[in-house]
Amino acid sequence: MVLNFIAMKIHGWGKYPYQEACIHHASNHSELRKVIQQGNCIARGLGRSYGDSALSANVISTQQLRYFLDFNPKTGLLICESGVSLADIIDAFLPRGFFLAVTPGTKFVTIGGAIASDVHGKNHHHVGCFSEFVENIELLLPNGEIVNCNRQQNQELFHATCGGMGLTGIILAATIKLIPITSSTIQQRTIKSANLNATLAAFHEHKEATYSVAWLDCTAKGKHLGRSLLMLGEHADDNNLVRSTPRNLNVPFNMPSIMLNRYSIRAFNHFYYQRIKQDEVHDRVNLDKFFYPLDSISQWNNLYGRKGFTQYQFVIPLEDAEMALQKILGKIADYGNGSFLSVLKLFGKANSNYLSFPQEGFTFALDFKMEPTLFHFLEQLDRLVQDYNGRVYLAKDVRMPADFFHATYNKVEQFQKIRASIGATDKLSSLQSTRLGI
């Protein structure tokens, strides 16, 4: 069998690093088996992992696995191929009164990618990660066998695949549970907080809200450190499932990186915070604006220029969150070259998956443009995160040191044993897995 591939240079959403790769668009299981046997390969969906977790010498594109296979409107169970995107699901099932139980901050993610990263959303404190609503995974193993894994069958493989960054096999299809809704809009409350202490207190005070997320001013210092706008959300119940189409902007080329500097970032953060005049604002927003604000800007990663950027996302356990965040936010404010979009969320309890990121506490994420001093600065943040028993998110990572990873993810050895038992160690790998010694 002659395998068709395209040789090209690819990158993750952060546009760093680049990788020369053979992109295989396999159209059937036999072709997929052949690609895996070549070794040094990884699956790739829409390329929205920020770093190097979907980069390898051989990349299996799941773009041709785009079919819905079955849906039960009584149970909300959807069976679909792994290349189906969250956007595809919303477009098809929102008009029928169904929505994703868990969604990340972009809808341009495939089902395979959502499972491999075990993505989380603004409601983790109530319902957990995406994997909580995955009923079954159809997985192609490196030896060519196709197996089903779930909480009753092949349990260890299920828990290794959810959050396993594509390192256990090729996800062919999955059964996921959608939730019923009656509106395409969200009832939103925006609460203005003066500092970090007030922000964390507001999260706890409003922890019953279905969705919660705070934008933080990452440039604020002193008594204003950690000031924020906390957004709370509930699905409206107006029986109107007609979805307004958001206006899309486009950044078609790399912006000059000099435009993104400590002065422009500070000015944006100041005016974004001050745009809310009252202590609390109530409004109704469309679903896309609440869950996917950046999706309205096509190719927004070009804003960071030709050299790209990385997103640093960490979680700190609840008991140490305030002290750790005070120190980390202070360092970020002093560094100066932070982000327009800095996001804080509350996590609930950790799950049983070996490499899933969340644990009970607060998670904070912000973007940094690539520059010579950045990695040294992030290593300083790593030390603080480790001191407070936190960890960094693999789906956003592009430079985490291997010793830091192994010290903060305490189930790596179990994951590696499962990888070895199915013959994945020599067949499935990414730049990230090699760098981290997974």
C-alpha cells in the first residue's frame, strides 16, 4: 500500500516551534495502521493545542473523520468520529435544544482533541472535565487492534486516553453526552472586584453559579493587584434557540510584535477594567460571546507577531491559592509583558485520569509573546507553582522542563506502564512527549 502524505512545516496555535512533518490524511483504518507502524507519529485535529503536543515527524490528520454516527434525543448521547469539531456539534444540535456539557474557550477543537487534552470549561467546579461526559472511546492501538474503552471496559486505557495527549492510540470515534437547553443565550452577571482578595471571595460567594470566569488585570500592582471582572452565567430559559451570528473580524497576517509591549498591554488592561462602571452589571449575551469570545477574531494568534507566543496556565490547590497567586501575579506585573486576556477559574475535585490537569483550586492562564527573556521568567513561575503543589497544563505547554513535569504530575509512571503494555512507547510520540520523557 502506498501511503499518501504531504510534507510541510507546521506549528501549534502559538506558532512556536515549527516542525517539518509528513501529514498523513488516512481515509480508512488500514491506512491508519500503516502510518502508526512507521512510528514517531501523533494525531492532530484542528491544531489548537498551543505548543508542541501535536507535532511530530509523522502527523495523522483526523480531518477526514468528520461524521456523526448516531444520536439519541431521549438520552442526549451522540456518537461521532473524532474529527468532528465542537463547532460542528453546536451548529447541528443547538437548534434541537442540546449543548456541550463542558466546553473550552474555543469551539474550534475536535472531539479527539477535547478527549486527549481532557479539556475543562467555566463549570469545572460543578461538573468536572470533558471526560466526565464521555461514555465510550473507540481507539486504534499501535498494534492495529481496535478496542472500546470506557468506565466498565478497558478502564485503565480509558483513564490513560482521557488527558493522555494522543499517546495511547488514535481516537476513531467517541460517545459523548450532550445536555438539554432551551435558549441560545446566557444570563450574565459581571461583578467588579478591586483586588485579588475580593476576586477570590467573589468566586466563593457565587460558587453556586453554573458558569464562572474572571478576567484579571495582569498589569495592576499594589492595592489593585488581582483586580478583576468576574463573569457569572446561567442558561436562559426563553425557549428561543435561534442563534445570532457573531460578527467576525480577521487578523490575516502577523502583526509587528513591537505593537505588543508593556505600555499597550497596560493601557488595554486599564481601559478594559474601567469600562464597567457599576459594581455589578446584569445582561443577556449570546452563547458564542459568553463561551467563545476570541473565536470572533479569525487567526487572532497573528496578533503576537511572527515569533509567536505561548500560554502559561497553572493550577494551585485551594488552601494555598491566595498566597501563591499574590506572589505569581506580582512577578507577572513586574515582568510587564503579560497579556490582554488573563483568565482565572475555579476548579472542583481532580478526576481519576492519569494526566488530566485540573485539581481542586484556582487556575490562571495568560499569554506571553515569545522573546529572549521569556523562558527564564517562566522557570521562575514554575518554581513558585511547584512550591505550592500546583502544575502546568500540557495542552498549553511548549517549554516545561521534564523534571518539573515529573514532580508535579504524580501518575506519570502508571501512564508510562500502560503506554508500554500496548506498544505505544515506540510508535506514538510528539515533540512534547519526547521533551518531557513521557
